[in-house]
Amino acid sequence: MTTKKKSIIREWIEAAIFAAFLAFCVIRPFVVQAFKIPTGSMRPTLLEGDLILVNKFIYGAKVPFTQLRLPAINKPKRGDVVVFIYPEDKKKDFIKRLVGLPGDIIEIKNGSIFVNDRLVTEPIFGKHYYYNRGDFAKEGEKIVVPEKSYFVLGDNSGSSKDSRYWGFVPENNILGQALVIYWPINRIRIIK
């Protein structure tokens, strides 16, 4: 009888170890990761304390402890809400909305975004007023997004430290696309 008990306990321990291995060595680094929103820079899309899931697979997940990436399914596109390694502090992850792609010419004018001298008319951008603040969004100036880089803005432009202040996000810093808010329950939704 004790041998049977030991084997059942051993099976449970082995299953728990295997599940932990999958979670920490496969799913989290390569597929999906949970993040908590710390500030109001993405209001009203994301609120402080929202828990979200980020798809790391879509843009080609980084292989831990290397400079390698898995093949991407899609490239980041304008309007995506992306999580990335903050260029000024590699220990921090930030979340913002992607506005400028490599080679784009960005200008913020009268609270609106212009890309390549055309007003961006997608509804997700029309809901927000964008302020001319920082070294990379001065009134009347156009900024060219370098190759292999992106320009990102917070939806809450008045309270967001974003590309207007610190410049561009290198392509290699992009970790994934925000998918869903999963907590709190009353805010469960797909992130657009």
C-alpha cells in the first residue's frame, strides 16, 4: 500500500515539475506572457492594474540568453499595442501603441498624427489628442523613423513618456503584441 501511495505522490510531483517546465521554459518565453499595467499612459485602452496577455510568438519570440529570434508570423503594424524593452532601461518593459514603421515620416500637428504627410484616420488614433512634447515631436518638425526601428505613443498622450521623449524602439526590443485584458473580470476584452 505504501508503494502505491509513493508512486501516486511521485506522479503528481513529476506532473507538477513538467507543467512548471512547460510554463517557464516554453510557453512564457515563446508563446504568451502575462503583464500588469503599472501606469495610466495607455488610458482609456488600458488602466492601471489591468492584467494582460501578450502574444510573443506573432513577431518572432526572442530565444532566451541569445540574440536569436524565432521566425515571425507577422510584422508589427501601425495601431498594434506592443510590449517592448524600454530603450533607456533594458530591465523595464513598456507598452505603447505603434505609430511609425521603419522609414515613415512622423509629424504631430494640431493633436493629430501625420504619417508620410497624410493624416492618420484610423479610429483608434482619432479618439486621442496627441501633444507636441519632447525632442522627437516638436511643433512643425517631422521625424524620420530609422530602419529596424519603430515610433510608439501612449494613448493618454498628456501622461505618457514615449517616443516623443526618448526616440525610437529598436526592432529587436519588441517583445510581442498585447492580446487581451484578462483581469479584472469587468474589463475582460480583446485589446484594440
